[in-house]
Amino acid sequence: MPVRIPAAGMTEYIFFGAAGVGTLAPLAMGIPGAEERVARQTAKWAPRWERNINFFTNHVPVERGVQRITPPVERAVHRVEHRLPLEKAAVATGHVAEKSMEPLHKIKHNWTMD
């Protein structure tokens, strides 16, 4: 009976791609003339990358969009903060940490013989 392999998900594609780049990039740079090819491609594509980056850094509609989205996101964060028992969880965690440290204090007391 043949083994069925499930289809790869998006995260698997991303990780396999990153692993391939991380492994093959140093090897590709060892090939003679690789630096010149990289410099040529950088000179070719850098202006396009700069335009794309400048669209997000200097573009006024992006700033307006951020200003429009900020208040609802801030309200949602406050609502979630007030619903979560963060203070109760912090106190419980501190109590558990203190209880776990008590045996160490007994050992220290026996060790120093005070």
C-alpha cells in the first residue's frame, strides 16, 4: 500500500525556502564571478526596491490609514486587557515561585549551619 504524503502548507514552503537560501547562498558566493553577478543584479533591482520602500515610508495615504486604524485597535487591546485576569495570574505565578524556592532555603540553612 503506497504511503500518502500530505500536501505541504505555506509555512513548510517558507521554511524550506529559507533553508535552501541559507544553505546555498554561501556556496554560490564561492563560485568565481559571483560577486560581480550579485553587484550587477543589485544595480538593476535596487531602484525598484527603493521605490517600493519609499511607497510605505513617505506615502501620505499609508499614514492616514494608520491613523484611522489606531483607535479601534487601541480600544480592542484595552477590552482584552480588562477581560484577562493578568493580576491574578501574576500573583499566582509569584506564589508558585516562592513555594518552589522554599526547599532551596532549607538546604541553604542546613549547609551553612546557622
